[in-house]
Amino acid sequence: MKKYFVIGNPIDHSLSPEIHDYWIKKNKIKAKYGKKKLNNNDLKDFILKIRNGEINGLNVTVPFKKEIIPFLDKLTFSAETTQSVNTIYLENDKIIGHNTDIGGFEAAIKSINYKVAGKKVLILGAGGVVPSIIFALFKMKAMSITLTNRTKSKAEILKDFFNNSSHMDKIIKVINWGEIPDCDMIINATSVGLHKNDTLNLDFAKLKSNKFFYDIIYNPGETNFLKKAKENGHKTENGKKMFIYQAAEAFKIWHGFQVEINDEINRIFEK
Ligand code: ATR
């Protein structure tokens, strides 16, 4: 029986076990997928379980996507470029860290036929998932990426990291929290919205209609950020598809085949 886990802190909210279990059962694979709440000083020992074969793969969520890196043997290009790991596996006795959030976001945006190319994008937040969003937007040829974060220094660090990267053009700038510049797509990558009554203290009123509001949050399915945007006539999308596609990419790495993604999977999110 192969064993997989998602690790993070907190971890209760994660739907990764449900989605992987669904595909494991559907494809009659002998495997189990659980969730584990860890602290920083548990990471090293937990990773050793991959090397000795006790565990066959891991997903990594907040706040360990970067913290896990020192304990791995090798990073794939996507993990290296973003310094962010959400999927771990053993290959030729090496513990590999990979990033499927980039592909997940890209696949989600493409599946709804939104064209990022040439667009001005505003990202709210500078936490763990933002490097992956930035890199995916760059791959999809966004014209500019503006970062705004309550703690401005964290956005500045991200800007410097990517604007100095040989893999990216210098398309990132940082503005003060509270400023809303003209843009085409606004992405909420803060944790504000995870609780039903959470509301961002930002004023989007001056944005003309037909913008695209995207929330990384998938649970709840409609944050106040998306609700208000919809009321104001904007296009909206939550993080559900990104979550499904990042999971499918991890599943393919571990089990060797692409799962079919259909509407049945939505039941997992309706609980
Ligand atoms: P981490 O910051 O540990 O990586 P995260 O969940 O990935 O955790 O990121 C949380 C994001 O939500 C951060 O950008 C955070 O802003 P700070 O860097 O200023 O902490 C943002 N955030 C959380 N609560 C917020 C609030 N009440 N208002 C605005 N931004 C908030």
C-alpha cells in the first residue's frame, strides 16, 4: 500500500485527501492519502520517511512551501524558479521537490478561455502561492504584474527576486496597500476570505466593468471579494479549478497517468 500525505499548518481545511482519495478509488490504486499537521522542526524527519520508502509522496501547503527546500535533494525547474515546492517524490534515490501550482493556475485559466497575454494584472498578497502565480502569469505573457501587500516589504522581496531572475523580464512593480491602479485582472492571493465574513478593506469602485476578478480561495466557493465583483458586473472565478489541476499534476507524477477531470469532482467541494 503506497502512502501519501499533505503537510501544512493548519491543515484541517485542506481538501487534498478528498480529491486524491477520489481518484485513487476510481482508478483502483492501492494507496492511501492523509493529512498531517507539522511544525517547522518536524520537517526534516518527515522527509526522511520518503527516502526510506515509508511514504511515497507529499503535497506541501502553507507555510512550508519554501521552508521544505533545504531538506530536499533536487528541485525541478518550476520549483527552483519560484523557490516554492508543493509536490515531493523520490526518483533515482533523490528526493525531488516540484511545483504543480504553476501548471494548476495555467490550466485553470486556459480551461475558462481567459487570455492573459497582454493583460495588466494586479495581485493582492505576497504569501506562499504568489511566486507560482507570478511565474504562471509570466509564462502566459502578461504585460505587467503589480503587487500590493499589507506588509509592503514582502512584495518588494518578491519583485526583486523575479525582476533579477534570468528567466523573466522585469514586468513586476510594487504599490502601496490600498492603491488600486487601472488593470484587467485582479487576483486575491491573501488569506482574507477563508472565513465567510472576511472582507478586504479595498475599494475597487473606480475600476470600470468587465474586469476579471480571480480568487485563489476555493473554500468558501464565493468570497466577499468575488461576490462584490459579480454584483458590479465583473467576470469572476474561484480557485477550485487551480486546486483540481495542481492535484491532477501531482497525481500524474506519483501514479503515472493523467486523470479524467469531469463535473463529478465537484461533489467534493459541495460538502
Ligand atoms: P504567509 O504570509 O505565511 O506565506 P499566506 O497564507 O501564504 O501566508 O499569505 C497570507 C497573505 O494574506 C499575506 O500576503 C498577508 O499579508 P501580510 O504579508 O501583510 O501578512 C495577507 N493577509 C492576511 N491577512 C490580511 C489582512 N487582514 N489584510 C490584508 N492582507 C492580509
